Amino acid sequence: MPEATTGGGVRTAVPAATPGDAGAGRSHPLLVYAVAAVSALGGLLFGYDTGIISGALLYLREDFDLSSREQEIVVSVILVGAMVGALLAGRLSQRYGRRKVVMAVAVVFGVGAVAAALAPDVPTLILSRFVLGLAVGGASNMVPVYIAEMAPPAIRGRLMVLFQLMVAIGQLISFLCGWALAGSGGWRMMFGLAVIPAVVLVVGMALLPESPRWLVEHGRREAARAVLARLRRPGEDVDAEIEDIAAVSRGEGRGGWRELRRPWVRPALVVAIGIAAFSQLTGINAIVYYAPTVLADAGFGDSVALLTGIGIGAMLVVAGVAGAILVDKAGRRRTMLWFLPGSGLAMAVLALAFLGDGGSALQRWTVVLSLFAYILFNGIGMQAVVWLIGPEILPLSVRGPATSLATLSVWGFDLLIAVTALTMIDNIGRSGTFLLYALMNVVCIVFVVRRVPETKGRSLEEIERELLSSGTRPAAAR
């Protein structure tokens, strides 16, 4: 067998083929793509409900006379809900299954959207955005896990990145709605439109099967075999995959939160939580949430600020498409190392551009173009990978609670950014704030080099067996 080298220099044997190689040359069943497309609507709702506040905030702050701190609370309360939702979703999915939890998440999305659209005052709006946060946290936790456990190894990366692409599309739609519905009171329609994809997600998930890995864990092997037979190409050994899943599940037992302290789990947990943290500390949501507000306050004007927001949404979609291609072609680790340096450089240029007085056309173009470049590079190098690494590397027996913890980390650090961004700008200026985010991009590159393995093209069971047998992180498969 050929050898591969980890980021830390450890050499290991890599199988010449993966289970997904059987039947090469034949297309994957349409059900595989239907699973990814329908469940990824949770990503669209996630992106829309987190992104819509960017345009709505310009008018909410006028209608409700909000201070900078109150604006941060309205923006960030959805993230508090997301932290709670991520924890609940992991526990509920272990008991009731991935599919049922995603359906419940869609219902909560719809309820929260209606409540936000009808909110008569700030406390009601805050409560409704907390409810939306429960759904956002549940979707960000369960949808990537559901796709990872259904997808063949050969195309697992691109199908999982579809979730992040749908997040980006949701954010782009939110920016377009923010521009189209601009004006006092328009924010109500902005919030209410999220009901439509929520209904589609409930109906679509009702037609999809449960995760075969969850079925095996709960002793329903025949049901799991029937699901896998519909998800795999003719000629692939479904029985061997079932035995593989069962062997891993038997070897570990049924895990819970206590299992996360086991030494062999810890390296995978460090990687998942580290990537989750850096996905926010590198500054992406400071831009997504506050770019129109920051630009308007810097003298760009509301219309220019909203149009720039649409450009940011478009860059997120382009980054999602590029990321979906690169994570399976180049690999997860290499994609991060290729694009994170550009992310840090663009953020540094943005910081320096704000040092001037804002009067020259050159400075304004530098601000806008560096914003777009940052979104593109960070979107490919970090956001395309953040929802992919955790479900791939975290073991089956603790995947529910461990993924909840990683997702909780995403929302916890996102909350940190949301409640500090405007305050930091008020205290150390735009340049100081963005230079700090640029520095975090550099720290992230060091973390990837030292800690993050390559998981491209490998089955979840193969990654997990190596983790269990070595007691260290899985070796990189180049």
C-alpha cells in the first residue's frame, strides 16, 4: 500500500481504494443528491436568518431607536439560541434520529420567522430571534452529520459543502431582500419570508430516509441495509459497509458526554473545536453582520452599503461553489492552506484602507475590493471546511454530543464576535479591529499546519479505526 504523511510527519499506510471505488464509472443514485439538496435547505434558512439582520438593522435601529449595544444584542441573541439548539439537537438525534430532528428544526424556523415578522417591540423581537437561533443551531449541527452519514466517501466532501453553499445562498438572498425591502417597516417582510423554505424543508425531509449509521446503532440493520442499497451504486458491497459500521459501533459502545474525555477521542475533538473557533475568530461574521452598518457610518451612504452587502453575498456563493469543488479535488487541509493567507492579507488591506479620511475614490474602492477579496478567500479556505471536518473526524459513538460541542463552539465564538465588533470599532477604531482579525487568520494557518489531518476520499469508519488504533489523530491521506 502507498504511504502518506501527516501534518506532524507521521507516515502510515493508505489503502489503495475506498469502499466508494466499487462500481467506479457509474453515477451515484439520485437519492444521494436529493438527500443533500433537501437537507441543505436547513443551510439556506441558517444563512438567511443570520444574514437578514444585516439589512434589517439599518431600519430596526431607527424604528426602535437602538444604541450600539442594543444593536449588538438584537444581532447576537440568535447566536445564544444557536448554542442551546446545537446542544439539544445532538442529544435528541441520538435518541430520535437525524431525520426527525431536522424536521423539528424546520418547524422551529417557521415559528421563529412568523414571530419576528410580527414583533411589536424590542423584547418580543429578541425572544423571536432566540427561537430562530434554536433552529439555526439545530440545523448547523444535524444537517452536516446527516449528509456525512448518507454520502459515499468519493463525493462526501462536495455534498457536505453543499450545506455551506446553501448558507451562502441564503445570505445572498437575505442581502437582496434587504436591498429590495429597504425602508422603515420593511424588515418585517424580510423576517417573514423565511417561512417559505421552512415549509419546503419539512415536506422534503418527510420523504427522505433515516441515517443508516443511526439505524445500525439502534439495532435496525435490515432497515439500514435497505437505505444503503438505495444510496449506493449497483455492485457496491452494502453488506460489507453495514458490517464496517457495526464493528465500529460495537468496538466503542454507546457513547455520551463522558466519552468525550477519553484520550483517543481528544485529538479529533481538538481539531473540530479549533476549526470551529477559527471559523469565527478570523472575522467572517463581523463582515456579514455589520458591513452595511460600518460602511454607512463611514460615510458610504445606505444604498451603497446595501449594494456592497449584495456583493458580499455574491462572493459567499462563489466561494461556496469553489470550495465544493476544491475539498474533494485538492483536499480539506490543502484548501485551507492555499486560501487562508489571502484571507489574512485582504483583511489587513481592509484595515489599512480605513486609516484614511474616507474621502477619496481610491480609498473607497480599496475598502470594497478588499472586503470582496476577504469574503472570497475566507469563504473558500475556512467556511467551506468548517461544517465538513467535524462530522468526518468525530467518532460514531460520540458523534452526537461531540458534534454538538463543536457546533456550540462555532456559535459561542460567533457570539463573541457579534457582541464585541461594534464596541471594538467604537474603542480601537475600524483599522485596529480589522488588524486583529487579520492576525487571527495567521494564527489559524499555524493551527492547520500543526493539527489538521487530511480526510479526503476516506470512509468515516476508516478514519475512525485509525484514530482508535493509534490513539492519535488520523494520518493525512494525500
